[in-house]
Amino acid sequence: MKWIVKGATAAHEVEVEREGEHFVVSVDGVRRVVDYTPLDRSIASLRYLNNGHSFHVTAHREAKRTYRVAVGEREFTWDVLTPVEAVASEARGASVGAARIIAPIPGKVVKVNVAPGDDVEQGQSVVVLEAMKMENELEAERSGKVATVHVVAGDTVDTGMVLVELEVED
């Protein structure tokens, strides 16, 4: 499974695959075979098999996609996103204050969960988009009222296309 792991200063593409009794972890294309041993609910031992380095890792889930991770004495806060969520996050950052739900990547609209005039809450699923053989729920970043719906189920959309517009009160 591929993930985008975003920290305070950088983002990394991470892919994790199980290979027999071990895991193959690729970080920005650099592959390492890792032995993972859970020690407690939130503590694990990770050992790189190619060089024998071992790390004790503690992870605590802080929010839906945010984790605080300690590796030895160092602590990090990471957002763990799917590639679609990462693109959507970047798109939202580029249009601060906009009350729009946009397509983060090309795909097919599977379901539209709102209609003009509907009230939506922040985090509510607005559109389900299929991309790369995965269904992705696009959520309202702000609460408001649906002003316009530009798509219907079955539509094919391109990256950056506005799918739904909201009226919001600041």
C-alpha cells in the first residue's frame, strides 16, 4: 500500500509490502527489508535486516490521519495520507478560503451525496470518486450550504475540476 507521510518539513512517499515473515518498506524509492516485532499496543521493534540496525518505535494516533511517533529519543508528528488525500490537501492549500470540493486526480464519480440547498458539516462526505481502482470519499473542508453541484454519478473528471461549490459563513 502506498502512503504519503507528511511531517513538519518534508513529505515522503512510503510503500509497505509484506514479504514472507518480513516487510519491505520503500521510502522515496529506497527499499529496506524490515523485521517488525510488536512489543506492546503502541510499541514495536523495527530492525533493518540488511544492516542489523534496530530501533524501538512508539506510535500514538492523535487524530484520524495524524500520528505522534517516537524513534529512540526523537519524536515526530506525521500525517499519513493516501496519494489522493495528499493531492487534495495540496489543492486545498492552494485555494485557501475557497468553498469548493475539487477533483484531486482524474477519475470517475461514483456517487454524489449532496444536492443544491443541502447543509453540510465539515468532514462530511460530499462526493465519492473512483481513481486508480480505489474509491475515495471527498469531504467538505468547511461547513456550509451546497450552492452548486457540477457532477453526477458516472461523470469522468480531470484533476482540479470543481465538483461542488459551497456557500460558507466566515
